[in-house]
Amino acid sequence: MAASSKVWPIVTVPIEGEADVVTVRQRAHRLAEFLGFDRQDQTRIATAVSELARNAFSYAGGGRAEFILDPTPAPQVFYVRISDKGPGIADIQTILDGQYRSKSGMGLGILGARRLMDHFKIDSKAGKGTTVEIGHDLPRRAAPVTRVNLAEVSTILQKDRSSDPLEALRQQNRELMQSLDEIRRKEEESKQLDQELSDTNRGVVALYAELDERAEQLRRASELKTKFLSNMSHEFRTPLNSVLALSRLLLDRIDGDLTPEQERQVGYIRRSAESLLELVNDLLDLAKVEAGKVDVKPSAFTVGELFGGLRGALRPLLTSQAVELTFDIPDKVPNLFTDEAKVTQILRNLISNALKFTEQGEVRVTASFDAGKGRVNLSVRDTGIGIAPQDHVRIFEEFSQVDTKIQKRVKGTGLGLPLSRSLAELLGGELLLESVLGQGSVFTLSIPPERGDPSRAQRSADNTRRRVLLIDDDETFRYVMRQIISNEPRYEFIEAVDGDDGLKVAREQRPDVIILDLQMPTMDGFTVLQELNADSRTSVTPVIISTSLNVNAELKARLPAGTRVISKNTISRENVSLFLRDATLGAS
């Protein structure tokens, strides 16, 4: 409490008999009423003061109660100081800690007063008595008390000297009854609240059960969708490969010449089949990613090698001289150790889209390294039609396409960008978009340079070349493959004209990978494969089957499990490079 010079004394009541204890309680109750406390606080203050006054009378033979107002703080504080000249309390701390057990209840009175009031202070010394000071903050809603107010209160108290014990007991009983009613009402409210909480908990439990059931239904639906897409994609591939193979036979004039009109019609058939095969491949890839069945197969490569392969593979897509495809090879981008096939697939989709939607200008492919984030950024910038802000999210949704004049001319699956974003996340990166309508777009693949442990890569620092042996009796096909593989600096090309020659070369030169045709005179590819597997010198050499036969379940059943098969009808620089890289990594 503040120094005595700053506080305002109200009244002092001596405690010399049992009746004085009643008087102190009455004074406390009346003062609390005058100072603006509500009925609950009035009872709380009167009870605390009464307990301390009874302690002073019972254990010290008497004392006095001083009622004081401290006007300094906000809110103001109503204090009551109960003091006596008794023997003091030897174990005061034990009482305050709640560990003291007294048959007379002295400790309970002090602890009760302490809990009921906002402020509490006690001072007790052996042989010098005890002083307990308790205080309660005035209600904030009440107007500040002035000296004039206190003078009026003192006058009223002087006139109100009734200390009828019976009346005091009646008043105390009324207060107790009110307190009991309040307790009973709160108990009823508590029971009602408990019931409501119990009902709510049951509802929450039921809701969780329903959510779990819905989640399980969604999981099963997703699995069924993935299984359906996967199965249907495989089933579609077989007839589509047949269509492509037969159309190639017709265009190559295997069974006779074609009229110009027939050639045009067969060309339409082939292009339609290629478009449908692209859709099937995207569907299958997307289904695998969603099912978590796509593994990251990291390999070491440079951005220069990546861009070099893309430049050759995508150059045929340039159908207009008004658009230029440019690759900027940077100097300060670190080598990559991640899944090159997936990075290539993402960039191929982005570049293909950029070329489709750019009528004039350029498509520029760049690379940079963000040292702060530790990310390699591969960007495809175009000067095309751009994408409106409201469509930035939509284009990454499956089968969603923006309605534009160019979109009506160039058909797409609507799966390229969703698949690319999923693959980017699989590589630990993200696919970003910046675009302004009418001013072009920038798609950026941002990935960590390493996805896996580079120390496990078997590619040596001096770029040791891998030997590739092609066993095929078709001179034209050998020429095509020679052109494709010889332009790859990492590979050394070897060829054999039939099965016997191929076995001899394989045993003598120990190639790193063999590409084997199945249809050859004298010794067919199936026999060559058996001989290779039976020989310890060649049994561990990866073999890629290249064939113009339909790559169906019947054909695969005749081959050892896990044998890689590539259709001659889909041969390109890109997929040959990917097959070779997959085979050599799998063997390392």
C-alpha cells in the first residue's frame, strides 16, 4: 500500500469482544456498498474482514480494524488493516503455503482472506503481534471516490451504530442463501454445458468417422482412376503402335506405290495416331505420378548436354520462319545430378507449348543458378500471346485449356503442364509462371542441382565413352542409328550385320550396351539373346530390343523379364538417348 500520508483513513473499529467482530463485518459490508462494489464483492470483502477480525479476537485477545482508501492508483484500492498485540504467528510461511493444519482453523481464515481479495500482506513477529492488510480494487465502472464522498460515508457510519448480533446473523444468512442460490444456478449451467459439450463431442466423433469414410472412398476412387488410366493406356498403346507401324510401311512403299492422295490420307492417319499416342503417354505418366509409382533415377549431366539434346529433338517443331528457337548455354551453372529424362520431358513440354503459341518472335531457353536458394533455374521465354492472370492457376489443371484463337488451330491434350508440375515436385523443385497477356510468357523449372547421392554415379570425371553395339541386318536402320549415336560424345558406336557377327563382336569388344533386332536371317534376335545370356562375358551386358514388331504382351512374354524394348516406328534422337542412358545407369 502507498505511504500513510497519501492514503485516506475512513474509520477505525476496535476489536474487544465478540460483538465487535460483528461490527467490523457490518462496517466492511456497508463501506463496500458505499464504494460501488457489487453484491458479490460486498460479501467477499465482509467475509474476509470477518475471518481476520475473528482471528485477532480469538488468538490475540483483541485488536483493531482500520478502513482505508488509497486514491493514488487507477483503479483506487479499498484497504482494511487488522492488527493485534498478540503473541504473533511462528509458522506463518507454512500457513501461506497451505501446509499448516490447525484444529481451530486459524490458517484457513488467513488463506481464505488471501484468496478472496486482490491484495494481501501479512507481518507477524513473535511477541509483537500480527498485522494483516487486505485490499480490493474499486470497480472500474465506478466514479473515483473523493474526500467529500468519504466525509459523507463517515457521517452515515456514525449514525448507523446498530450492532444487533441477531440482525447481523440474519444478514449473514441472507448473504449465504444468495451465495447458495448463485452456486446452485452455476451448477445447473455447468451441467447444461457439460451436456452440450458431450453432445458436441459425439457429433465431432461422428463427423470424424464420416470424414475418414469419405477419405477412404476418395482414396479408393483415386486408386481405381489410376488403375483404369494405367490399364487403358497400355491397352491403347498396342493398337496405336500397330497403326503407326502399318502407316510407316505404307509410306515406305513396302507393298507398292501410293497415289499422292493416298499418301496424304495415310499421313493424316499417322499424325492422328501420333497425337493420340501422345495423349495416352501423358495419361499414363500422370497416373504413375499420382500413384507414387514413378522413381527418380538420377544421373550426372551438364546443362549444355541437356540443351544440345533438346535442340536437335525440337528443331523439327519449328514450322514458321517467323519464330526462332534459341538456347543460351551459360558458363556458371553447376553440373546436375538428377533425373535427366524427367527434366528433358518437362522442358520439352514447355518448349513445345511456347512454339505452338508464338506466331512471331522467339522462344529462348536459358539457365541460371540461384546461389541463395541453391536452385538451378531452367527458363523458357516466348514472345507469344501470353496468359491472362485469371488463367494462371487454371492452365495447371488437368484437361484445362485457355480459349484463344491459336488454341483452335493447335490441338493439345491439356495434360502437359499438370504433368510437368507434378514431375517438377517429384524432383524436389517447382514450376513457376510469369506472363502478361499479349506480351509472352516465362515458364521456369526451378530444381536443386542434386537429387540423390552424386557419389553413386558411375560416370567418371573424364567423360569415358560408353560402347554401344547395334546388331541389325537392315543397312538403312544401321545408318540411322549410326547418325544418332555417333553425334553423342559420350557414346562409341559399333555395328554388326547379323546375329553371328554380333555375338563375335560382343564377346571380343565387351560393349556397355547392346541394341538388338529380333528379325534377322540365319540367327534371329531371340537366339542371339539366349547366347548372350548363356555367356559369362556378355550375360551382364544390358540389351535393348529394337523391333518393328508390335510391342505387345505376347512379345514381352518371349523376352527375359525387365528387357527394354523400343519400337523402330518411334525411333528418334531423344528416345534413343534416353534408352541408352537408362540402360547404362541400370548396369552401373
